[in-house]
Amino acid sequence: MQSRRIKKEIPLHLMIWPGLILVLIYCYFPFFGLTMAFQKFLPARPYFDNPWVGLSHFTYIWDMPNSVRVLWNTIYIACLKIVVGQLVPIVVALLLNEVAKNWLKRSVQTLIYLPHFLSWIILGGILLDILSPSHGIVNQFLGLFGIEPIYFLGDNRWFPATLILSDVWKEFGFNTIVYLAALTSINPALYEAAVIDGANRWKQTIYVTVPGMMPIIILLATLSLGNVLNAGFDQVFNLYSPIVYESGDIIDTLVFRVGIEQAQYSVATAIGLFKSVVSFLMISLSYYLAYRLASYRIF
């Protein structure tokens, strides 16, 4: 019996290996390069012959004039993305749940989650066009009401909001599917009992639908804590410019500029290591909260 079960599971194990190999190559083998954060790395010298400098790179990071601003931008943008990115799909899922026509419901679902499958390179070009202060459709619409053109991608007052709203626009449709799936698990007998008690559709939503969704809401909210320092490199890199560094520069873009453009590999590694440690702590906390609040366990 045991050998038969093993033979049956062999195809499943073979399917895992390609993904496991990629994870080892791109996620675990680079761990050896973390020692660069404690070295004065010079590419021309053998790797382990570079002098060790201890924590001097971390001290240098905190002494950088823009380090606190970059950290604040990252936390601010990431937290707002998490909060708004949780609320909008919940509201949309509740609205779609009230749609009686299945063809209309499916059509709306398809339209709203389509942007999820487009890269930020494509969406960045689209946003540059529609948000252009000279010929963008958004500013043309605002001009009908006598509002002066707004530089959404070139004004520090508007750039963070543009990042947050465009990220929600891209992802809320896909996240809505998760909450729609949660709605299907609610016992229909609860709605029947609510109708008998005289509850209208609004009260059914408040007292039946929302409590039924609460476990998945708590689960996704706690798991999202691991992204508190992940403000979205792809999006910011494709949309920002030096004029909005003050409000849009985040840890990942700083690592790119310091490590790739300025070739300060050790400093960039130190910044990335700091982010990884904080993210690891937040992920650990999120899984603990998910277990305590929603009985979610990985193993």
C-alpha cells in the first residue's frame, strides 16, 4: 500500500522540482552575497579577499540625508496600499453579490480583473497618456469644470495618491475574486432566517454577509503585514522621476540607484538586508496573528 501511494505521488513530486530549483537559484543561493553588506566590496578583487568593515555600511545608511524620508515614503505608501487595497475589493464584492444577472456579473468581473494581468511597463505608458497635463483625458475632463491641469506624476502633492489609486485599480479586481469565493461559503439558510425575521437586503449584508466574510478579511489583512516595506518597485520605477523623489522614492528604488547606477554594491546590499530583516519579522508576526485570529496555519 505504501509503495503504491509513493508511485502515485511521483508525478506530483516531479512537478514540484522545477519550481523548487528556481526558488533555490533565485531566493536561497543569493544568501551568500549578504556578506557583501559587511565588506568593502571591490569587484576586481576575489570575493572573500575584500576587507571586512563590520556595521559601517549600516551607519552610513542612517547618516544619508534622505534615508529617513525614503523609509517614511515606503511605509506610508505601502500601508495605504494595504488599507485601500483591502477595502475596495470588499465593497466591490458586496456590490457584485447583489447583481442578479449572471452575465452582467461575469462581464464586470472580467473587466475589473483584466489590469491584473498587465505589467507595470504597459500600465505605466497608459497612465502617462491619460494623466498627461496637456492632452490626458483626466485633465481634459477636469478642464470642463475650470480646474487647472494637475501634474499627477510630476507633483509631490499628487504622486503618492496616484501610486496608491493606480495600484488599487490594477489589483482590486483580482482580489475581489477572493471575497466572492468567500461569499459562496456562507450558508443560504442564514439569509432565509434573516428574511423571516424581516431583515431587508442592507441588514442581511450587515448581519449575515459581512460576518461571513470576516475570517477571510482577517486572514488577508494579517498576511498583508509582510508587505509593509514593499511599496511596489515595478510601479514606482516606471512612474517616478527625479522631480518626485521627495514623495515617491522608496527603499527598492534607492537600492537600485545606489547598487546599479552608482555601483555601491555593499551599501545597496546593506539596505536590502535591513529591509529583508524587517520584512521577515513582519511576516512572522502576520502568520502568528493569522493563526490567532483566523486559525490559519501553514503547516
